[in-house]
Amino acid sequence: MNDWVEPYVGFEFKGTGIHINRAFQTEKLELLGLSPSLYGDYVDPSFYIGLGIQAGIEAGISAEGNVNMVSTLRMHRPVWLGEELFARGRIEAVDAVPRGLQIGTDVWFEGLDGERAVSVPRRSLKPDSSKEKKGAGQRPPAVISEVASLARLSECRLTPDIVCAYSSEGNSIHYDRESANRAGFRAPIIGGGMGVHYLIAELWFELGSEIWLDIFFRRPIFWDDEFYVGRSDDGIALIRGDKVLTEARING
């Protein structure tokens, strides 16, 4: 689009019907080294994080260069593969921070009955290239306090081919090196929802369609990163060395 809407409080959008079919889910999960059979006939809800951002793009809100900071993923009910849902969203907050704007957006997906099936509200940073200051606003408290105490569940290794094949158009910092460099990253970084797949895969048997997570994207995950999934009693995280990359608080 040439004429993007500058984010403002009260902006609302409604997406057209979308569905995740078995072939799409199988392709993306196998690309990440995850088993599609884990979910049976249901959708891995991680997809709705990216789909919520895409719905905003289609409504005229640019995601180019934006970085997801915090997202909630709450399933109100299970979603069947092939089931049509409709994206809805509203910008709830636009706050100036040293690096640009921090934007709070409520996003959810409704079924044909008009009821919420999945909610994925988020806070994201819209950087301003003219500002040299660092800082994206107040940092939420840590979920994982002691990395060394985490149970180590699985190992993950990314490659540029994997990240490019998973990523969709809309934010080139996820698949183009020059764009990522201009945004201040050494290499392209994955979209937040891509990393969440690894967390949900470890929680699905335990929580299933009752998943309700507050997810904090603490550090960028690059397209050539290696990390592992670590678990504590009330949290789960992606860890590189002794650093938390993405962590989630388990609610409910």
C-alpha cells in the first residue's frame, strides 16, 4: 500500500474470513521440525499471532520495521483445521517512547457465531528512524528468574532458508538482510509467532485448547540462531546460552 494509516487510538479493523487448512499447517510445522500430528484435527494457535498482524496490514496499518514486544495468546475454544474465522481489531493505545511509538492493539478472531475463538492482543514498537535514542518503554518484570533451574525440553536450530520459507510479506526485517540491518539488527529476525510454535508444541498435551499465555519477546531471535525450550512451574521460554529470548507466563 502507498497510503498507510498512521496508528491512532480507536482505529478499528475487520478482516475477511481466514482459515488454516491441514496442508498449510503441515508445511509450516514440518519446516520448523515440529510434528503436525501433535494437533490432530485442531489448529496450532501460534498462527494467529502473525495472522492478527497481517489483518492490521490489510486494513492499512504498516508493520514494516515493527517489533512485537508483548502478546497474549488465549484460546476461548478449540479451532478446527479448515474452520473459517474472522479477524477483528482495535488500537487501544499509542504512546511515545524514546525509539518511536509503542502501540497497544486488541486483536481477536471470531467464529461464524460472532463469539471469540482466539484472542491475541499485543504491544509492539514502531521505530522512528529519525530518533537515535534507545528505549521502548517500561520493561515488564521477568517470568523466568533463574535460567539454570529450567528443565531443558527440546533443542532448536534455525537457518536462513527456514526463516525465509516460514515468513510472509509485510515486514521485511524477517527475510531481508538489508532491511534488518537498517533496523539495527545484525541479520533478519524471526516474527514472534514463529518462535511461539516451539512453546505451544511443549504445552499442547498439558493445556490443549485451554492455552492462555502472556508472551514477552525479550531479545531478537536471528535467522541462524540456536536455542532450547526451557520450562519452570509457571513459565516456559526460548533460551540461548544463559539469555532469555522469548518467555511466557502460563495463566489459568
